[in-house]
Amino acid sequence: MIGYLYRSFKRFVFELDQLTRFSVKMVLSCFGRPIYFAETMEQMFVIGVGSLFLVILTGIFAGQAMAFQFSMELADFGSKNYLGRIMSLAIVRELGPILTGLMVAARVAAGITAEIGSMKSSNQLDALLAFGVNPIRKLAAPRLIALLVMVPTLTVICDFIAIMGGWVIAIFIAHITSTTYISAVNEKLTFGNIFIGIAKPIVFALVIAFISCYKGFTTTGGTKGVGRSTTESVMISSISILIVNFLLTKFIFSYLKGYL
């Protein structure tokens, strides 16, 4: 048992070291030439437009469910007019970034790992090297840039849709006037809350890009290995997003609260 735990810990440290080295190479590959502009725009379309319906659907139903529960609780204290403030805080700071990060991780991380893993299994990455093309710069860097642009954008859309979902509940179920709800939402859309709501998706984008590309580039075992790497990519990305979210929240409220 002790031997198994030791071997598992040793493998975890090794994988973490390899992931860190690969992540540094990915970031450095974003600078310099050649610039794969067309590939970057294609990835932005695949990630952004391809995930839009999923994010909208998630945002509207999550927002409505949250607004419904909050409105019931607030009604017991005669504080239904605070529904907009609570919705704004909960969605912009936590729910929007987390839901968007998990949805993108589930959909995009699997696609990136499967695509690059299949190329690795069919020796296409070796062919790129033979022609003098850096595979990390051509394949990983465009996906990293696209994720850094599209995940925050999708998060803002998810926030807006979720708040509008809450507005529907406020009007038709909680019987709060539209002016009261919107005014309460605006009160909590401060610089600090918006900063937190944008900073988190940027870090989530880095997590998804690093893990999904690393799993793709280190895929072994043919078709079966691609399936295994894809599953691990989604699982590790999702868990990492939840852990990073907690650490970020702890860091922000421990060290930056006075500035936000």
C-alpha cells in the first residue's frame, strides 16, 4: 500500500514537472514568427461560436433556478427587492466564470486533446518536425490565444443571460418591478466585481489550454490511448478549474479586497 502511494506520488510530481515545462514552451511559442493567424481565427470560431449555444442554455436555466430559490428565501424576510443585488454578486463573481469554464472544458478540452492526440498517433507531429515546423507553435499557440480571448467573452455572455433569466423570474414570479431589479443589479456591478469576473476566466483559459494540449502531445497507445487522454483531459481540467477558483477567491479576498 505504501509502495503504491509512493509510486503514485512520484508519478504525480513527474507529470506536474512535465506539464509545467510544456506550459512554459506554449507561452513562449506565442511570441515570434511565424504567426499562424488563420489557425488562431479558426480556433476562435470553433471555441467561441461552437460553445455559444451551450453557454447560453446553461446561463439562462442556472440564472432562473438561482433567482427562483433566492426569491423564495428573501420573501420570508420581506427583502425581495434585494434579489438583483444577490444575483449580480453570485453570477458575476462565481456562477458565470465557473459554469463557462466547466462547459468549455467539457466541450473544447476533449476536442483539442482528441485532435492533437490523433495527429500524434498517426505520426503527423513527427512529419511537421521533419518539415521544420514547430508543432507547439502551429497547434498549441493558436488554441491558447483563442481560449484566452473566447473564454472571458463567453463568460460575459453567460453573466448577461443568467441575469436576464433572473429578471424573468423577478417580473413574473417574485413580482418585483423591472426598475427595482435592474437598479439592484447595477449597484453591484462595481469595478471590483467585474475585475474578479474577468480575471477568473483568463486563468481558467490557461488551465484548459495547458492541460488539453499537454494530454494531446503526450498521447500514446493509438486509438485507445486517444480515448484515455481525452477522458483524462476533461476530468483534470474540470477538477483543476474548481481548485483554482477556490485559490483565486481566497487570494483575492485575502490580499486584494482593500483595492477592489
